Amino acid sequence: MERTLALFDAIIEEHKQIMEDVEASEHIASDLGAILEMDRATGEFEPATLDRKRRSLQGLQQSLEKVDKELQAHFAREERALLTAFEDYGGKTFASALRALLVEHQELKNRIAKSKQDAAELAEGGLSRGVWEGRAYGMRVYISHTRKLLEAHAQSELELLQALRKELVEHRREWPNLR
């Protein structure tokens, strides 16, 4: 049982790290929005502004790549080890509740992939100013909404983990042979 509880703790810590990294991506996207506002105030693309946009987009691409790798590993651990623990110790109710949450993983992975694609398209250049600005603002909103979805997902998983943890700890004496 100690390994299972340690797995729960590791999953919770991963949630915290992933959320910090998603917030960093959102912050970079917001910075890009601020650069656009400054550019709009001056009425033209200035070389310094273009350089800041390029750096912001590179930072955003790196940040999104980091989030993507973390999510892939985290989701794989949840879909294998965590699901196995829930099936072994939580019974049908807990396992079914976790499976319902695991279905959300694909949508969240797709949202990160889309954000990476949007950032790459903006970094390529070649878009008219109006199209570029529209996509940049849209990407910023999309990343913000993705963060909110990830937060809600992580909170639901946290509540489920805490409920099963409570159940395991309460029944520890009854089930001395738990892993």
C-alpha cells in the first residue's frame, strides 16, 4: 500500500509542476499580447518589436514543448500505474470514476498540440499583420482556456486521489497485505 500512496503523492506533485509550466506558457502568450498592444500604439512594426515577438514566440514554443513532454509522461503514468492501483484497491466505483477522467486526456493533449502548431505558424512569419495579430490573440485565449481545463481536470483527479487515499488509510488494519 505504501507504494500506492507514494504513487498518489507523485501524481499530485506532477500536477503542481505541470500547472506551473502551463501558467508559464500562458504568461509568455500574454507577454506576446502586450507586445502587440505596444505595436498597435506605435502604428507600425518596429524592428525592436519584431525581435521581441520572435523571442516571445521562441520562448512560447519551448515552454509548450516542455508542457507537452510532461503531460505525455504524466498521462501515461496515470493511464497505466494509477489506473492499475485504482482497479486493485478502489473497486469498480473508483476505477470507473478514474476512467471517466482519463477520457479527457486526449482532448488536453490535442489542445497542447494545437497551441504548439499555432505558435509554429506565427513564428514562420509570412502572414499579413492583421492575420498574424488575430491568430496571436486567438492563441493567447486558447492557451488560457486550456490552462483552465487542465486545472479543472487536475482538481477532479486530486479529489478522487484523496478519496481513495482516505479509504486505503482507514482500512489499512483490515488489509495488512496491501502493496
